[in-house]
Amino acid sequence: QVQLVESGGRLVQAGGSLRLSCAASGGSFRDYAMGWFRQAPGKEREFVAAVTWLGGRTHYADSVKGRFTISRDNAKSTVYLEMDSLKPEDTAVYYCAQERHPIQFDGGSNYYANGATYGSWGQGTQVTVSS
């Protein structure tokens, strides 16, 4: 079972930038797609972004498109989420997740936005954006 550990969350002003990291250990990394989700207080968890197993394709929620960038470094078993032009509504706990069963092709936006696609989750990192 892979372990996922997120880092990089902190308090930032609106308009600022952050880079989140998610380091994987104890399991295979390069064969699996990776995703980022977030959950704000009192709200359901929502999809943010995903990257396919080799990093060739990415998918984003409409709310972050053009502001966030997901990437991965398979040599370091790490996935990143670069967040720019942050807004107060981006405040949430951010979680990374690993695909449950590697399909090794682009499954499409609906597939990656579905939480059930993922079998391993990190503990989360808090991002707070002040206005």
C-alpha cells in the first residue's frame, strides 16, 4: 500500500501563489494516475486536478482551470500542484490521491473527477487564502 504525504499548505494572501507537493512511498508510483482533491469546511470533497501515469495528459476542475497546474516527477515519486492567482474560495484541505487500478491511458475527465477512481489518499494539507 502506497503512503502519500502532502506538504506546502499555508496561509497566503489572495492573488498569491503556492506549490503543494505529494510524496509517495512504499508502493508503485509511475504506473498510476494521480489526483488532487480539496474539501472546504462544511462542504463536500471536490476534484481539483489529475495527471495521467506518464504525465502526458492533465484534467482540471473548471474552477481552477488556468490558475492551477498539476505535474509529476516519476523519478522522485512526487506529484505537484502549482496554484496561482489564489482566491479566498480556494481555502480548503487539499488531498492527493493515487488511482486505484492503473489503466495506463487517459480515462477522461469524468473518470479522474470521481473519488472512487482513487484507492489511496494522503492526510491533507491546509491551504488558507485571506482576502
